[in-house]
Amino acid sequence: MRLISLLTDFGTRDEYVGVVKGVILARKPNAVVVDISHALDPQDVPGAALMLKAAYPFFPQSTLHVVVVDPGVGSRRAVVILSLEDGPLFLAPDNGVLSAVLQDPRPKAVVRVENAAFFLEPISRTFHGRDIFAPVAAAVAGGMSLERLGPPMAAGDLVRIDLPAARPDGADAVTGVVVAVDRFGNLITNIDAGLLGAAFHSQLQVEIGGQRIQGLVSSYAAAAPHRPVALIGSRATLEIAVNCGNAAETLAVGRGAAVRVAWPAGA
């Protein structure tokens, strides 16, 4: 039995998450279902793509990751299962939500989910999470062959969206953006730690929201309370935080805000 993870924009106010889990458990009572998050902004496909990339490497390799962030529910958009060689499976709408996973260098195989024998009838035009994703997840987690779900398709034919990438800014700087704001108000950027030489962390200058932060530190507590701090966060990217505070509120910036990191010439 494969572990099943769930990543949705359903929130927890309504019955949607509970019903999805109910359908899975009705078909596979011994299934283990783990929530990644249900608090994504509605229809936030780019945010889901990046959160999925940040989360899936920390699960058992055999996990089935079910992503239901689906603005096209009820339309002709496809439902697909992507598999990575000797790795996880991803069940998702073909709307770009798998774009970050597709950057994984492992060989990929894709099946278009079309076999209605595995769906819950009648199929709602507004709740495919219940009627398609949940029953298919239960079947796959139980060991059903993916070939029974539908025809193969090329990974290159999957919908991809442009995800923001950090870029060089002259010889001595890099520019990126804030790609997520967590519940603590920490500003998570797309500037990978590998772009910032560890030997020069104390000399780096981070510019965001009209303010400058000198140097990177190793922890939130390395800054005085209520002071902005820059560090490498859990996603292994540059993060801006406020010790015992909320960086998004303090700096009055959010997702999409520009971030620039500069270092001494020749460093």
C-alpha cells in the first residue's frame, strides 16, 4: 500500500478535504493519507507547483502525491499520473501544477487517466477531487497497474507554466523574487543557496522593499527581536524574516516582490 499525500486549495472550512479522504478510505480502509497543505490560495497553480517540489523529496519514494488545485475542473483538461523512475507518483490535473516536478532529472512516464470504471458516479462537474482523484488514488495506492487507467502520453506534452527563476544581475549580484509567504510572514525567494557562496555570506547585501539587510545569518535568532534578517531557509533558498515578527508586514512586501543580492566585486 502506497502512502498518499494530499495538496489542495480546498481549505478546511468546508467538507471537501474530509470527503476526499472519506472516498479514499471507503475504497481502501487501510490507506495512510498525509496532508501537505490545503491552505493554498484558490486556483494558485504556481504556488502549488513550488510547494509540491519543496515537499515531495521528504516523503517515502513510493508515495502517491495527489494534487487538486484545479481551476479547469469540469472542462476538457486532462487528469494525469506522472511517475519518476524508482520514485514517487503524482496524480494531478494537467494544468501546469507538475511543472516544478518535471525539472527532476529522473526518467518519466505519464498516463492519461480516462478509465471511468475507477471513478465515482455520477461525476460532478465541480468536485473531481471526490469523484476522480480520490477513487483513482485509492486504486493506485492499492497496487493497481497504471496502464489500466488510460493511454500513455509523452512527458513533453504535459502543460507547463513558467516559474520565476533567479538570474544574474551583472557580475556581482543576482536578482530574484519572493515566491511564497508562509504563515509566519517569512518571505521565501527563488534564489537558490548554491548561487550564494557560503564563504561570503557575511558580506552579502540583500535588497528588498526599499531596505537593505547586511549579511546572511544562520538562524532567525541571530538578529535582534523585530529586526529583519536574511538566511537560507528550509527550501534551501534565500529567505527574509523578522525575528519574533512578520517580515511581510514589516517590509510591506509579498509574493512577487523583487529581491537583489549583491556581493563584493571579485568575490
